[in-house]
Amino acid sequence: MSASLTLMQREAADRMAVFLARQIRDGDTVFHGVASALPMTAILLARKAHAPGLVYLNIPGGVDAHPSSLPAATTGVQLMEHATAAFSLIETFDLSARGGLDLAFLGGAQIDSRGDINLSFIGDPARPKVRLPGGAGSAAILPTAKRTVLWRVVHDPRSFPERCGFVTASGRVDRVVTPLCIFKRIDGWLRVETRHAGVSSEAIRAATGFDPGPCEDAPETPEPAEEELSALEAIDPDGVRFREFA
């Protein structure tokens, strides 16, 4: 599958996996939702690279699983391998509501200027132009997790509008990682924190449907180190991280 990707797409996937992993602190209890190949990879990368004490929760219910290989989907039974316990999705929601979930990775078909996400539909609710997969547990996790990091592999004005036409979930967004930059939520608004290497402020403005803040003053995101890339390849030799770009 990864053979059909361009070099730019492969590099973007590597960068995003590393940049997502860097958001994880040692000791964090971390969760990701469905269809989350990049966060799944990032969590295992962080555990290998700099956060050996993280606690990993996943959709199948594994607690601190050590899969022999990354599954093609984030519902794969491999995510139960060598788990210390089983923890259902409902229990994860309850844990988050009680303040016990340090970090959640969530996606959004649309992410707006306030960090709200749309996973429901686009257009007239009676006759939508696009039907999206639905929010699953995002409306329960986004307001209650201590930190939420969003990601989107497409960065264009349709994906990052001023306001979502429908808000599926709203809450404690900390950062948003894209192929162009990292946004940080400051005083309730997403603003560019760093620009990835080679990405101009003009490119970010052209690709964003809202004012991203003073992009010109934003520093470059530190590129993945060789140690990070080596660890990434070791935990994902089959290129699961590339699936979101296919």
C-alpha cells in the first residue's frame, strides 16, 4: 500500500507520527479513537522513545497492550496482546469524566477556528451534501479529557473552516497536528504554534479558512531526529502509519 504513496506523503506521515508522539508525556494515560492509525503508531512510538511509563487505552479494551505488530485497523485484536487488563469503552468514558484521562487523540472531518469538530454531516441536515461517519465517543471525551490533541492529514479551507456547519463535539483541545503546522489553542482560538520545515506562512494562510494568527513569527517545528525515525520504523515496519494518506 505504501509503495503507491509519494515521497512527500511518506515524509508527511513520518513527521505527523513523530509530532503526535511528542505530545505525550511520560506517565500519561492516553487513549485514541477508531480509524486512528497515526495516533496508534504515535503512542507506541512515544512509549519506545521517551515515555515508557505511559498507560495506553484503546478501542478493543486493552490496557497497556504490547502488540506483536500494529494492526491494520485500530479495532484489531492485536491491541489486546499482553494487556495488563481489559477496560471497556464505557469505562474509558467514565474514567475521562472523572478526570483520569490525561490525553486523548481525536480526529475531525472539519476542525474550526475554536477547535470544535464536525464528524456528522455537511450541508442541510435534511439533505446533507456529505454524510460523515459520526462522532462515536468524541462528544464524551473532548469535553472531559485533560488534554485533547486533534489531527487531520488534509489541510485545506474545507477541512479548517471558520466555523463548522455542525458541531459534533467541543471541549478541551490543546493542539492540532496537520501536514503543514501545529496549532495551539490560545484564549479559545487556534493559532499556529510552529510551521513544519519548508512550509511558508503564505501556504498556511491559503490552506486555512480562518485567521491562523501571526504565522510569520511562528518557529519551525523541529524535524524528526534520526533516533525518532529509527524507533518509528522499528514499531511500524509494515507502514500502518501510511494508511491515512492512501
